Amino acid sequence: MSKIKTIIVDDESLARRGLTIRLEKYNDVELIAQCKNGREALASIEELSPDLVFLDIQMPGIDGFEVVRKIQADSMPLIVFVTAFDQYAVDAFEVHAVDYVLKPIDEERLNTAIERVRLQLKQSDEQNQKQRLMDLITNITGESAAKIDEMLAKGNDIGENYPEKIAIKDGGETTLVLSKDIAWVDAAGDYMCVHANDQVHVLRSTMKSLEAKLNPNNFQRVHRSTIVNLEMIEKVCSHINGEYFLVLKGGSRLKMSRSYRDKIKHII
């Protein structure tokens, strides 16, 4: 079984030490770093790409919630918030924490959190295996992953009818955004950030569901958490490790991950 690469973030040295000792009994948990503030946490997460972060909420400077907000979507590890104040519980789950444990940490409660982490990682691995297969099919057929998913589910071909407008609800209001005006979309947990006409609209949806509404002749997934309008791309810049940056009209820069690099041929 692969190790769960883990980082502890807490401004209290005794709290870091105590959690370190408790985690030693889990053979599948590998502690790769300890951080004493939010700034160190962001740097370590970017450099080490952990699977799991135990994150204190109340820290001077950048607090735990702000750390989560600043992590890039493609680098987001699983988060277990650790704090002495239970009034943060609702906020913790709103930013999609795997779990939430109170100080002093109870052994049984920690065990529950670790079990939830294991389950989340297992589900993620299964999804990644499917994604690799869908990427392979996409590169061979030229069809979008969403369209192939629908074809497999229905067992037949589907018509290429895509809505001209995307309905985005915000409270009691619904904004209709023209599909052709969408420059790019990125995922933020259970929400999609739709960038259109220099505005950002937040839509509660899955990436798969939204992708199915966008014509693959104009929109392509360039990252597991990003869809781009091909008409908006002005430049394709090579980057390290076989990755690329796409420069859009207006100057936005989007990362294209290695698993999607074959789509460069469709773009240029």
C-alpha cells in the first residue's frame, strides 16, 4: 500500500509534537514536513504535493482557511482541520475539509479522520484510473471525455446539441451567460468558476456536468480542473516537465498538464 504523504501545520510546537506521536501508529501515514505558519504551509504544499494536511485554523498571519483559499486547485491535498474552537466546524466543511478534529485530539476521533482520508484517497485513485483511460480514448478518437462518457452510458451516439447559454443561479437571480463568451472554467470543490467577459460567475456543478454542456469543438479540458475556450487562446508556451501554459486574450495564463499535452495538436 502506498504511503499517505502528510504535512502538519500548527503554530504551537507542542501541538505538532503531540500529533506527530499519535500518527506514528499508522503504518500507511508518512509525515514529510511540519510547518509553523501558513506561509510555510503554502510553500511546502507546492513543493512536496502531500496527500493530506493536518491544518490548524487559528494561526497568526495566514490562518488555516486562508491557506486553503490560496492553494491552487490542482495542488489541493485532503484537509483535516485541527483546532481548539468548535465554532469553526461549519466553516471547515464549507471549504471541503475531509474532517475536523478538536484539540486535545482524541485517539478514537483521529482514527475516524484517518479512515475518512483512506476512503477519499481510494475513491480518488479509482477516478484517476478512469480519467487516464478516458484521456487515452479522447486522444485516439478526438471526442471529448464528457461526450464519450455519455455515449458509454447510453450505449449509442448522441446528437451534438449544446445550449447557447449557461444558466447560473445566485440566490434568487439567474444569469444567462453565452457559451461563446466563456473564456475558461476552473473547479473549486463542488463549484465551477466561469470566467466570461472579465467577470467570474460561480456555478454549483461538477466539471463533468458542465463540460457536457459545452461544445467540444470549441471547449477542451486542458487540466483535470480546467476547461478552456479554444477561440480565446493566443499563445502556447512550453514549461518544465512537459507542461504548457496557455495565454488567453486578456492575458490570463492557464496551466496545461502533461496528461493533456496531446491536445496541443488540436489547439494549434
